[in-house]
Amino acid sequence: MKPFVFTRIQYTSGDWDTDQRMPVNLLHSLVEYTSIPVDHKERVVQLSSNDLFKSSFCYLSGHKLVDFSATERDHFRRYVQNGGFVFVDDCNHDIDGLFAKSFEQEMARTFGPKAVQKIPNDHPLYTCFFKFYEGPPTTSFELNGWGDDLVHDYLKAITINGRIGVLYSNKDYGCEWDYDFRNKRFLAEDNTKFGVNIVTYALTA
């Protein structure tokens, strides 16, 4: 089995390089909890580059505008339709913010107006490794009243042939997991466990 590579997508329109400690923290959790071999170095690929198609898992985030170029849109579409997986996380944790609105508009242009749909909280994503029977775990950023002052009790996704190709979160998991992995020992419950589920689903579904 090839080592898992955490690939971050660089796109031209927005601030793609958020939550810089999160990938190492998540990779540490994969080592701690699973037998998945990992490459310990994050990889950054431009959405317009053919290197995108070498990755089985990609991460895309930001606070600002998402407006893909024609080449970026074509690559994103082909990557997902050919079995790739993209975890998209809104750093604004806000369904009415600039990132959320522009990303969903971009997905409508790329896959059609009804492509992004809420996924049920009994989706296999929530039980494929750790068990989250109530759906996506809440982040401290939601509870502290940032963003739209709502706790989002769902995630959205674009599903291709019965499998999630784009997992979309307004919950700001990237910021929630953006700390040195050694600080996890101070948490009553390791909040990166859901990240382990996301990666496990991406690699096995």
C-alpha cells in the first residue's frame, strides 16, 4: 500500500494556505490510530497542474473568493469524476460568507446546480472508523458564536456513483485541528478523530 499523502490544493482566486499545522496533526493521528502508512510531508499542488491527478485525497480551504479558472474547473471536475476525493472546509464557518457562497456557486458551475447536497447523519462516513452516531462533531468555533452563529448539524457533499467525491464543511475543522499534535494530550477527547474517518472513507469507499 502506498503511503497516504496529504495534498493541499492551491487555487488562484483565494487564500488557499490556511491552517498550516493541521496536516501534520492529522497525519500524526493516522499513525496513532490506524495502520495506514503515511508520508509525513504535506504536498501542495496547483489546481491547474496535472500533478493533481496523482493524489487520492486533496484538501481545499480558505476565507475568501473561490473563482476557478477554466483550467482549474476542468481539472477539479475530472479529478472528482475519475474517483478523486476533495475535503473542502470553510474557514469562515459561515453558510452566508464569501467562501461558502462563492464555493457553492463554483460547484454549481462545475457539476450542476443541484450537485451539492446535505448528507444524512447515518452516512457510512460517520462510522467507517470511529463512531459518530449523531453525525459531524461540533467545533469550538461554532459553539463560540463565530460565523453565522449556528451549529451546523450536517455536512454537504457531491456524490459520484454512490461515493462522496467532494465533502464540504462549514464547520471549520481546519482551524479546530490547527495546533501542534503534542497538544492533543490536553484534550479530554481527541478532536482529530473525525479527520481519521474522512481519510479512511476517502481511501476505502
